[in-house]
Amino acid sequence: MSASKWAMLGLGLALGGCSWVGQMAQDSVEGATSYYSSDHFTLVVTVPANFGFTSKAQYSPKERQDCTVYSPGLGGSVTRQQQKSDKTVAKSTEQTLSTEIPLEYHIAGCAMEITRVDYEVDATYGSDAWDHDLDHAGGLAIVETASATTPDGTEQRGLCTWLFQISTAKAKKGEIEKILSCSAADIAWNVPEDRFKKRKPGGVAVRSELTNKTVSVTFRQSAKEKPSYQGYWFKAPDGWKPCTGRWGTEREELCTTPPKFRTFKMGVHECTVYPNCTEQGALND
């Protein structure tokens, strides 16, 4: 390589280094000057035993705010966004947690306001490391003004159900695995049976009315489990039987008339009914 090309390469590296150092310095200054407002509301959440909860507060620039920032990765300017996450891990008992959520976030002359709080619920259903799941369980939408049809978001309920299916994953192949699904419940803790009428827990709140207010969210676990695929399990007097059908797959299939059934594994047993597996013989006896 010629001396002139080496010089150009050195200049490019120097400029790149300066740009990186400059960006680091800018990030450091902005980090030191950023802050959340003292105005806040309190999110009080109750979750069952073996359930954890995470809130994710989303902030977007206020109107007429210059909130652009240069992104080295994208090579151009982007609009600032901010997220504040608060996580509570699952415990063996029911727990109620309280989180103060600021209404504004400020950084480098940019004023941002809260627009939404997303909920995540995670839970375990067994002792194995993979016996767990997470559900994006709705959230609180925050608006400028309320309409006549805006629901009250200060008290919310979510009923969480374990949906079972036969796993095709290598670690649990042929065994039962479960999916967590949380739906909004009414004051009597009823959830619509029609899946098209179900919705995620949550509500709507007016931003100007949130200061020092409390928003309560209660999650409960349903006593009943359901198949994750409608029409793929046959309801019997002693439980659910997985169907096999026309496709010859490794998991349950759409029930035919008359139904044909397949087996699945629960621990060392080969079973025909869930959850009341009564078979006593071990696999490969």
C-alpha cells in the first residue's frame, strides 16, 4: 500500500475514533443531565404464586419538541424514545407490588411524556428449567383527553390460563408443554368463551388526571387449563384426550368423526388422558 493510502487510512481511523469518542462524551453528558419528573402515578399489581411481573413505561416527545439525535449505527438522525422497565421476579406466594411511574422524562432539552405502560407476566408450571412461559399481558394506554366511551383504567383484572399442547421440542418431545395466556376479566372474573371477543387486560387513563393517582391491576390464575388448539382435543368425562387425524404429525391433530386418539408422555408414563393420567406402566417397560 502506498504512503498516501496509509495516510488516508490513518486519517479515516482517526476521524472514526474521534466520532466514537465524541459520541461517548455526548452520551455521558446527556446521561448526567437526564431525569424523570417528580410527577407520577402509582401502579399496584397483584400476581399469584409463581408469577412474576414487568412494567414497561413508554415515553415519546411532547409536541413541538426537537428530540432528534444522531445514531452512529443508522448513520442519521432518529427521534428519541425512552422506556423505563421495572421487574419483579416470581415467588412461591402471592405478592402485591407497588411502582411509582413518572409522567415525564427529560434529556438534553427534550421533554418526553408517558404514552403507555405495557405489562408482561411470566410464570412457571413445573420444576424443569423449560417449564415456564411469558405473556404480553396488555397494558395502560395514556391519552390526552377522554371520550364518552373511554373505559376507566384505574382498576383492571386479568385471568391467566395455562393452555396445554404436545411438545415437538427436543427437550420435551411428546410431553405436555404449556402456554400462558392472560385475558381481561369483568368484575365477576368472567372471560368471554368466544376467542374473538377476548382482549388483553388493561385500560385507558387521561394523562392530566394521573398525577398522584393509583392504578390497580390484579392477575389471577384460572383453576381450569385448556387445550391450546380448539378442536384438537376431545373432552372426555375423565379429562382431555389428544386426537390424531389425517396428517400423521408428531403432535395432536384436528379431531375427526369418530375421533381417533394418540398418546403422550407425562414423566415416565405413557398417557391417554390429561391431566388425569391413570396409566401405571412406565415407558419402555
